[in-house]
Amino acid sequence: MAFLATDGFEDSELTSPWNTVVESGGTAHLLSPEAGSVSGKNGHTQDVDVVVGDADPADYDALVLPGGTGNADHLRMDAGAVAFARHFGEQAKPVAVICHGAWILTDADVLDGRRMTSFPSLQTDLRNAGATWVDEEVVVDSWLVSSRTPADLSAFNRELVQAFTP
């Protein structure tokens, strides 16, 4: 399973789903636009397993997009990251996104007709990208699982495991 993040991610939105995936028997890889490590806005540092521009999205069965404003803004400006995320939407492969993580999906142009949630400040962007935005703890719509904030992580992790389990 691919986790896509760069510096400035919301720490708990990476670590909590990561731990849930691993504890559920899954394999997690951190992808990022650059090699080395990434740092969360609250100090968590994690090594990058694969540079996203070198990754083949066909090698991954699911994608997790943690939030953090800086993280989300930088990822949506990286062509390799956008192309990677686009693959999952186009192939209807599971994607779990929380908080600001959804921004990259607007640039990937895969939200038309999807029902989802996010941090409230993204609702106009998501609607403009064709999504129906709702203010709910967690939303599951076909291949897409979405949540609003770290306060929703329990529900997000529960639905992520359900969606990612074949």
C-alpha cells in the first residue's frame, strides 16, 4: 500500500493509518517527490521508501493521502505525484484521504461524481472538481474513503481497512 506525503504532513494522519495498515497485516510504503525522509508539522520524521516519480502505481493496490496544508499544497504541484494519484482514481483502486490530502485529487481530475468530505476549507475546491462535499466523520463512495480531521481517525482507519481488504 502506498502512502504519499512530503514535508509538512499532519503527523497523526500519517502515523495512525500507517499503524492500522501494518497491524492489519498490510505492507506500507512511503512515497514522496524526493528521496531521504519527510518531516511532519509536529516533528514525526519518516524515511521515504520510493520516490514517487520512479514508482509504478500498478505495483500498489491502494493509496493513502494524509493531510497537512503544506504537504497537500506541495504534492499537488508535483507532476509525478499527481500522475500517481490519478492512476488510482482512473482505475477505481482504493484511495483513503483525510483533511487537506484531497487537494491532489482535484489536480488529478478524478473527483467528478464522487461524494466525499475533507477539512471544511477545501469544500469549494472539491465541488469545483465535481465532487459532492458533505460534512461527515467519514464517507465511503466506491473506491474513495474520506475524512475531515484527526478527530475522525478512528472512523477513517476502520473504513480504510474495510475498503482495502480484498
